[in-house]
Amino acid sequence: MLFLAMLTSVLAAFPDITQVSTNPNPAIPGSTMTVIIQLENKDSTTQKGVTLKLEDSYPFTVKTTDTNPNPDNIGDLSAYGTAQATFTVYVDPTAQNQTYDLPITISTSK
């Protein structure tokens, strides 16, 4: 049973999510997938203290480790700069063949 994960931005003024990829795609229930998110600062000023967080939302559970924290502290993102974050997400084995949302929260210390 396979399905695609749809990711949505919950809070974002700057920076913006410009690319999301998942592997495998489509996701496989009962296994983990890697979620890679690219951020871009489309503003002419540095964004301070950028943090990116994935929210647990059925059928997804974010798996954290020392090397894959959630939230991921990106740090300062220079004017017109980009950054990338990688997460490991477990997909519940009861998930059906449909599209689910995986909420993403972006915050800055301004």
C-alpha cells in the first residue's frame, strides 16, 4: 500500500520553503522515509535564529536523534541565502493509500 505525503507550511513569512523531497516517494506504510526541506531567504536582510520543525500528524511520527533533531535549528540565514534540513519520519502501518498532510513550522528570533 503506497501513498504520497503532502507537506504544508504552517508559519512562514521569510524564509520560504522552496523545495521538499521525500525518499521513498511514495511513502511506504510501516517504514521510515527521509524528508528533505530547502529554505530560501527571499529578503534583503539576514533572518536570525531560523528554526524548522515537523509536527507529528497521523500517520507520521518524526524520529529524532542527535544528528537529526526536531526542531532543527538552522541558525542565521543570510540575505537571499538557502539552507537545507533533513528529517526521518516513520509512517504508521495502518495508513491508507491517500494523501496526508505533514505540518511544517518555521520560526525566527527576528
